[in-house]
Amino acid sequence: MDGQILKILNRNKSTYSKKLKEFSKWATTKSEMNGSTTKYIKNMISQILKELHIPSSKHITIINTLYGKDFDASSLVNKVWSYSENIFDIVHKDNLIVTNTAENYYDALKLCGVKLHSFNTQQIVGLFIFIQFILLCGRTEFEGFGVSTDLIDKRKKIIILKEKQAKEKKIKEKQLLEEKLKKEEKLQKENEKKLEKIELVDEIPKSWEDL
């Protein structure tokens, strides 16, 4: 992946973060559940792609490649989700997470069949932002387009929970080890006291003749 992609992403995080909020608000307020038609949703997606510097001539190809029937994006979502067990967030404040996410999205686009060589660097960045929009809410689930689960937030919560559980497990293991050591130490002291008593008894002569 071209290093210039990461430079553009890290330099424009705030701009892309703002756009994603706008796209998400647009999708949720004008969702299929709120009465938006398939035609309107398609036009809405084309407008998003346009704002992300994707040429109009490629909009249909992108939509047909990343979405299945009725804007289902299960194939793309599964690829992104299974690529890594870490957090994915293209506008995260941590540059390492941005880098790992960019690699994740890049591979997912290739696996979905997007011919990335036909896009310039700025357009590839635009596709990354579009993937994040899809993961946030821009796809169809049980209640239709625009009200899908926020997978960015869901993955973050899973990671936070795992980290919390791992920390709690480590603390518990430490406590058990400390308790075990205390028991062993107590047992050792009791054994030492018993040995002292035995030695004292052995030193006492049975009769004067034994002196």
C-alpha cells in the first residue's frame, strides 16, 4: 500500500471524521425505515462517493461491487471483521490503529474485486472513508438501510471488554498465587515449630544413667 495514503489520512482525520458524521446522520435520518426509496438511497450513496472524490463514472461499479442485493454489504463486512481481531477505525487518534485499519480496508477492497490500480491515491482514501461509512450504518440489516449496527463501536466495546477480562484474570491469578504462597509459608512455619518440639523432647534424658 502506498505510504502517501497514510499521510493523507493522518493529515485530514478531522475533516474525514466530520464527513463521516454528516454521512451517518444523513443515512439514519433518511433511512429506509423512515420512508426512503431504493432510488433515493442509491442517489444518496452516489453523492457520498462524489464528496469523497470518486468519479461519477465509477459509482455504479463501486456500488455493485461492495453491495449485494438491496444494499446488503455482508461480504465486505465479513472480510473487514475477520481480517483482524483489533480495533478498526480509519479516523482514530492513534496512528497505528489508522495504519492497521487502512491495510484492513485495502485488503478487503481487493478481496471484493475492486481494481485499486484504476484509482489514484486520493480516491483510494475516499474508498476507505466509504468503507467506514458502511461499517457505521451505510448498509442494510433487519430494519433496512441506514439503521444498522455501528460495527466500529461494537468492535471497540469487544476489545475493551476483552482487555478488562484479561486484566481481571491477571489480578485473580496474582491473588491466588499470593494466597498459595501464604498458605505454604504458614504450613512451613507450623512444620518448623513441630520439629522444634520434637528436638526438645529428644534432648531430655530418660534417666540419670543416660547422662
